[in-house]
Amino acid sequence: ERSYSAQMLQQLQPSGERWQAQLQRLKQLHQMKQQEMKATEKRWQEAAAECQRQSCSPAVPQLVKRLQAAVQLLSQHRDLKAGPLASVFAELQDFQKLLLKRRALENIVSMAEKTDAAREAVFSYGSECQDIHILELLELCAQLPPRSKAVGMKRLRFIMEPLRRNLTQELAEQLQRIWPKEPNSKVPATVPGRVLELYRLLAEAQRVERELRKAAAEAHGGSLPLSSDDWPSEALAAPLVARFRHHFCRADSDLCRMDKPEWAFRYLTDLLSDHLAELDSWGASQLSEGLCQSLAQEARLFLRLRMPLLAKDEGGRTLLYQTLQQLVKFHASMQALGGESCTQVLMKDFDMNRPLEELSSPSPTRPREGGLIAARLARAVRGREEELPLGFLDVFTSADASFIAEKLESALQSSAWRVQPVDAKTDGSPEIFALGTLLPDLLERAAERCACLATEVARRSYCNLVLAPGLRQSATALKQRWNDLADPLKAPQEVDRLLETLQELCVFLDGFSLAKHIVTACDELRELQVLIRKKLLELQAEDD
């Protein structure tokens, strides 16, 4: 046992007493907390038991009492119906049927009167058009018995086209002084409230028209195609479209030139940009999307006029390349202004591979849908070899495939085998052939053009027809370069460049977004790399 001096014990004594007192207080606090926890646990158990008694015990007796009361009421009702009040209940039921018949007849009369009034208002072409509550008429017809409903729907269909025509004409008159916006005008026009009211009425009329077509399709047991037109947006875009056609769709116009498609595309872009800002100043930005789609549709029709002529002209490949290149730039501009919905309208003919020459429809009520992509799928299912016309996507892929093939063929004659470092900024970087950078550059540019297509089917078709042949052409050239080596072991630098070039191409394809569509062509390039390495090992083994 350690001993301390008297002076040390005198100094330690006060500190020990303090720690002893602190320990005693902690023990007391611990006991108090344990007691509180036991009391809380007891109260919790009592509360849980009381909750269980309250939720379960009274429920069964109360349910039995309620069921007994319900049975007693039903018994009384049965006795009354079978007893002295039976005739009274029968009369009440008959009266209820008469009330329903009366209500149905009142609705029929109301439908006839309101549709007659609507017809007179439409054909009078006056301010009465705004008094036609077309949605109320549709709801009224929906409440009628089946035969009367069919009559009401027929009456509505009769007035829809003249109603649309009247509203569109009045809207054109209201817009005549303020739309289209005058060039270089910075003062926003004052929009009459009637303009926005006419837009609302046109939107309601189109909604009713779609419901009527849907009801007609259900009645005939088929599926009539629903119109994708937007009536308010078409009315808004009509003056802009007329101005565009005046400049770019007349043969005697100085701006209508096959070698300057960018003029038309730039005009549409500027026109749309200016008038979207004008709509924002009106407080009618909800019409912007429809206006974008309407002008995209006009650009689509503009291409329909030009593409057949460009595709047929064997000597005009340059003009075709130029038009497609300007289309890609225009697609980017429309994407920024109107988003995906706008560019889908613009590129729909390419996505569907619509025939350059319009095909006759199988029937007037069932026009051909799906374009040549759908036709080729149907041909594959039937197993028949049918001659199909040239489509928009066919021209697009053919032009890009020819461009890549020509570029590669020209480069493979000389410049593709020029030696260059993988990384020019790094000393001692491995050397590759210029083909290792040329091919990725061509594929990247083709990928930008492929991004214009909206559907996965169209993109897959583009990749198989444009990218895959370019890859195979490069793989064939690299394989021929390898085969031309009389003794690969005596040309180590050439072999290293071949392998480094293949490695660079494989690394590029690993991160290429469209590689998933050309897996077979990518595998051919990777297999060539493995084949060369395997052959080198065999030659080295033989040499040893």
C-alpha cells in the first residue's frame, strides 16, 4: 500500500470529499429515474388494457343491437308493402317512373330547341355565335336516351364545321390590325378581349368535335382517327403561314430558291421567335406551344415539296446534302423555341418514313398510317417481297451513308494512314493512324443528325444504314492493312499503330451512345483486335 506524507493527505482530503458527495447524488438520481420508469410502464399497461376494452368489448353488443333494429325496420317495411299500404307504394313507383319520363322528354325538347337555336345562330353569321354554349349542348345530349342521344349528336355534328368557320373568320378580322407583328415594331399591340374569348370558343368547339368523333367511332364499332389539329393555333398561325408562303412557295418569288433552304428556315425561326414574345406581352403564353407546332407543320409541308425533287435529281446531291444540313440546324432552333413536341411535328415524316410520293389510302375512312416503317414491318410479318416506294428516312439515311462512305474511301487512299500521336500534349504518347480520329469524328457528326429523329425505330434504322456500314468499311481497311504485312514481327511499329488505332476506336465505341444499335459492327472491330493479338502470340511462339 502506497503511503503519502501528511502534507499530501491534507491537500487530497477536500477533493475526495467532493467526489464522494457527487457520487452519492448520482446514485440518488439513478434510483429516482428507475422509479419513474416503473410508474410509466405501469400506466402504459393500464392505458393499453383500457384501450382494448373500449375498442373491442362494446363493439359486438352494439353491432347486434343495430342489426336487430335494421331487421325490425325491414320487417315493418315488408308488412306495410304487403298490407294496407301496398297500393300506395305501387302508386309512388308509378309516379316516379312518370317523373323520369317527363324529365327525359323535357331534355329532348330542350335539346331540339337549343340545337335549332344554335343552327340559326351559326348560319346567320352574326354576334349570336358567342351565345352558343356548345359544351352545354354536348352534356345535354349525353343525358338523353340512346336513340335521342344519336339524334342530338347528329344535330351537333351538322353545326360544328360552320361554327368553326365563323369563329375562325371573326378571329381573323379581329387580328387583322395587330397580327402578324410588323417588322421592327417594338410597341406591343393592344389585344381586344374578344380575341382571347374567340380562342376559348374555338378550343371548346374542338373539344366537342373530338367527343363527337369518339362517339361515332364507338357507335360504328371501329376506331375513326382523331384529328390532331389544334383549331385555335391554326387560326393564330394562318396569317404567319400566308406570309411565309408568299415569300418562299411562289415560283416567281426571288426567295423561292432550291439552293437556299436556310433562308426559309431562318425566316420561320425569326417569325416564331418574334411572335412568341408578342404572345407573352398579351398574357396568352398558353397559345405558344400550339403556335410552335403549327409553324413546325408548315416547315414539314415545305420539305414535302422539295424532298421528292432533290431525291430524283441524280446531279443534285449537293443540294440534298445542303438541305439536310440546314434541316438539322433548323431542328436545333425549333427545339430551343418549342421543345420536343415541336420537333416531333417537324420530323414526323422522317420518323414514319413517309413515302416521297403520296400513296392512295385503302379507304376514305381508314387512311394509311405508320408510313413505310409500318409497311415494311407488315411485309416482314406476311413474308412477302413487295416493292415499296422511297421514303423520307430512306433519303436521309442514303445521303448520310453515302457521305460517310465517300469520306472514308477518299481518306483511306492516303490521309487515313497518316501517323499521329494519341495525345499531342503528352510526350511519348503512343502513335496511331489518323483513321482513329477520323472515324469517331464522322460517327459523332452522324449522331447529331440521328438525334433529330424522335422514335427509337427510326434511330435504329438510321444506325444500321449509316453508322454500321462506316464501321465495317473501317474494319475492312484495318484488316487489309494487317494482311498486307509480309512479316508482322519485322514491322513492330506498324503493328503497334494498328493495335493502338483499334484500341482507340474500341474505347470510343464503349462510350458512344448509339453503339447499342450497332452491336454486331462494334463486335467485328473488337474481334479484329483480338485476332491480331492472338496471331502475334502465335508468330512469336513459332519464332522462339
